[in-house]
Amino acid sequence: FVQLFSSYPGIWVPGLILLVVLLCATLGSLLAWSNAAIDILRTSAVVLSKEVANDISHQFDIDLAPLYTLRNYVKQLPEFNNLARTVGNEGEPGAAPVAQGIVGYRNFTGMIGEGVTNLFNQIAAELRSSDGSGRSSNVVMTLQLLPKGVVTLVYPLKETKTLANGNVVAQDNTGAIGLDLINHPDRKANAEQVVRSDGPVVSGPQILIQQAVKALIINLPVNIPGESIPVQGEDYACWGFVTGLINWEQFLEEAGIYTRFKNAGMLFSLSKRELEEQPDGTFTEKVTKLAQSKEMETLGTRLPDDQMTISVTTVNDEWELAFGYENGFTVAWLGWTILLSVSASLAFSFLFMYALVNREHQLLLYRMMPRSAIAKIQRGEHVCEKYDQVTIFFSDIIGFTSMVEEMTPIQVMSMLNQLYTIFDALVEK
């Protein structure tokens, strides 16, 4: 090829033009298809993530249903309504006394009747056995009544349960009885937020000491006229609150977050942002990772532009759901198709130039020999034709030797071709 094309340097021009045209056309098409495929990937990722976010919000609605029902029972049943007077605010006459030697606990031994306890256990067991859609639910671990913010009734007190995934959850809630959230130094701030609130307040997920599992704590205030809880010198018309402990891992499994992202070949990270008060009275933003894929930790560092984020609406705040693909928003076929496209363009361009050179050779042969003779040579046959009468023309070009010394071989051939073409025309006459 090198020797052939070096004899015809002008042949490179059309070959390069064709190569550029082919590369522009094929690479442009590949990049357009790649961008379209990436747009589809992004759209699919956003659609899936929004579906997961909606399912998380829906899962909250499902798990809140027992708490709203339990709150209605508290408002309607005098057995539960009167618990606020039995427990009382700390320091009030007739209120359950502070437990000796234990900070943030009250002692109401013998103050809660067995009938009230049995009634609560019956109602709580029924509420906890179903999520409101008829399906058995393992998400709600415990239901609690907290008149005046004190843990008074808990269902179940003790339980060992095997979940559908084979995990065994054992819980012992006896140590929570008497916990006064309003006056406990570690629980006071959250409890006061619940008293001031008109709706549910979610905290966590956090490790529960009594169950040694991670759980969300959902507190729903019970506002009843005539009842009050003092918070920082101001009375709020609040009976107390009902509380549900939500198994966090089971909550995520019910929402299907791990399975759905994994099946789609995606990574995710679920986090929440909240303001945390500092000792000097200022607030700083705290970001807590709630759940994430293992490989998601490095995605934001490796491919920051290939990580997208949407909001997840929860009970009393918004969480963030970040998502992406392990290798970013790319298409696997782009690299090898570009290589194939470049190789094919190069090969086609060289074949095109080779065809042009062959065509030049063919034209030259047609000028030197009859077409019938060329056809026989190409077929590998001997060229030998018989003529009965022939005329032989001998000619001598005067000064030919000195003339050709100053000409290139191509010029010599061209001059001889023109000369003998004239001779041929004279012979035809």
C-alpha cells in the first residue's frame, strides 16, 4: 500500500476527505444515540427514585394509622382519658412520684388498674397486627400510651419474633415503664417539641437500648381540653401522646428501597438534614445518613455530576434521596462502537483509495493495449492473435536520448502516448 500510494500522492486527498466525512457522520450519530440513551437512563432513574420516595411517604401513612386510631381511643375511652390525672405532672399533688435514685423516671406502682392494662393490650394487639390494608405488618414494634409524657402502658412488654427474612427480633420494654420524657435530660427537648406540635413528630432512626435494634420513634400528641403540660413556663392543652416504635430495617424492606435500586443497577443514599442547637444558642445543620448502598459512599467523589437528588416528604420534615449508577450515567457500548466506527472508516477510506489507483492502472492499460488482450491477461490466458496481413511501421525519434534525459518517466510515457495516438489515428484513415 505504501509503495502504491507513494507513486500517486494525489490519491490521499480524496481518501482523507472521505475519511473525515465518514468519521463525522458515524461519530456524530454515535454521540447523538449515546446522549439519547443517557437521557433515557436519567429519566428512568428519576422515575424510579420518585416512586421509591412516594412509597416511603406512603409507608409513613400506613404506620401512622394505628397511632391515629389509638389517639381516638384515648379521647373517647374514660379508662385512658383518666390516666393523665393518675400520672399527673411532676410535682403536682397526687401525681405519681419521682422514682428514687433514677433521673427522669416516675413510680406509679399499683396506680394503674389491671383492667386498663388488659384493655390497652387488646386494642394495641389488634392495631399492631395489621397495617390497615389487611396485610400482616412487622414494622410497628410497639405501641405506647404516655399521659403527661410518661411511658405508662406498652404493648408488647416482652416479645421474640421471627420476621419473614429470617431475622429474629427480641424486645423487652419493661425498663421503659415510668420513663418521664418531659423531665428526662436526654429526651426533654424532643418531648417538648411534641407537646407544642399539632401533628406527629418523628425522631431517629436510633438504636433502642431495650431492643438493641434501630427504630424510628413517632410521637403523636393528644390534645384534650382541660388537660395541660407545662413547657418552659407555658401551659399547653395536651393530655400527653401516643407513641409507635418503627423497626427501621423492616420499614425500608416494606418500602423496597434496597431491592428496587439493586434490581435497576443503581446506588442510593437516604439522608436527612436538621438544625441542631449548640451550647451558645446558635444552630448548625446536621446531616444524618439513614440508609445507603455500600458503593454510594464513593460515587459523589468519583462522579459528582452523575449523582442526582430528590426530596422525600415525611411526617414532619423532608429527607433527601440521592441516586445514580456505579459507573455514572454512561452507556457501555459507546467505547467499542467508536473504535469499530473509526476502524471501519479507515478501512473503507483505504479501499476507496486503492480502487482509485486500480482505476488509474486500468485506464493506462487501456491506452497501451486492446481491451480484449487485457481481459485475457486478467484471466491468466496467453495473448497471441493471428493476422494474415500486417504492416509494420518503424520510426525513430531524432534526439530522443537527449530529450528524455530532461524528462521524468511519467512525462516520457505521456509524450510517447500522445505521439502514438496520432500514429493510430493516421493508420485508421
